[in-house]
Amino acid sequence: MALSNIWIVTEPSNGSFTTTSLELLTEARTLGGSISAITWGGDAALAAVAGEYGATTLYDVGDLAGALPGAPVASAIASLVGSVGTPDVILIPTSYDGRDVAGRLSARLDRPVLTNVTGLRDDGGLVTEHPIFGGTQTVRARFTGEVPASVSSARSPSPPKRAAARPRRSPPPLRATSVLPVPRRSPPHTSKSEWGRNWKRPRSWSPAGADSVRPTSTP
């Protein structure tokens, strides 16, 4: 089955996306189908950047308020799968945050994830390339289970490249859409001495849909 619906986790960086994220957007265009980008941070300007590299939809999880992306982004993607349906594949950069998102999302969706991918191609379905033995050989892998499946890509063979203009038919307008931001609250800011003096038995809280549990102080 050809790939028709590709999602890509695009990590924000200095008003744009990381190099690996842009490489994945570029490579995804060679696979065909519609491309949707998923990011966080609430920067509306990123919609134009995603559109320049071929995405037709940008889903923004929103401001993470200093939290690590793993739990809230994986939770938001799982919610998105439940609300709009399953893509053919989810491409995720192999970074610290990307690996965290991939692992949590794999557990939430009960779907596999392939890691250390350096090549992608569509051969009646997604085929991934993986270097072995110190890069002296390359093996190919193919998903055989249910979708969506996640791919954690180390590098893409395609350097970042903006999408070519289409004079005869314009691509659909890019939409910046919020993806069910995970509610959260921060514990009160106290000094180390105040924390020790005011601390009592911690109460645990877990926002709906989140993976994390944090202790809170009681004044």
C-alpha cells in the first residue's frame, strides 16, 4: 500500500525547525501523499516554515511551560490519532527529545518503532534502511503490523530543501491547529530552606492524558 498520509514530528529551533526535522520534511516529499507536521512552542511563524518545506498542515501542541516534550507531545499525538484517524507512518528525529517522544508514543499506541533509520523509500509501503557493522553494511526493514508505526530517523539522505513552486495548482493553505494541549500546573516556587520547612507528605497529581506524576508541596 502506497503512503498517502505522513506525519512528522518537527522540533522547533530558533524560529525554524532542527536540521533533522527539515531533512525529514524534504525526504517525505519524495514519498508522496499529504504531509502533516507536529511541533510545540506556540510560535505561529512556524506554520510558514512548515509550508515552505512541503507540509500542508501544522499541529502545534502549544507552550510546554518549560516541561520536557516527551510526555505532553506523545500524549497530544495519541489524542490526535484518536480524533482524526491514523497516518501511514510517523517520522520522528533521533534526538534526545525525539527518542523520548517515540518511546512514549509507542507505548501509548501499542505500535512498533524502528530506530537508527538513515534511509526511507516507498516500495508498496514504507521501507527503512539501517546501517550495521559500523556502517559497512545496510539492512532494510518493513513494517508488517497495524499502522500507525513510528520511525526514529538519525539522518535523512535528503538535505533540507524548500518545496518547489506549483504554478498551475496551489497546495492547500496551511492550517495552524492546536492539538489538545495537556493541562498542567507548576508547584509553588520556594527556596530550598522553605521547601524543607514546609514539606509534608507529597500528594501526587497526574493531568488527564499525561505520563508524568509530580509531588507538590503543601504550604
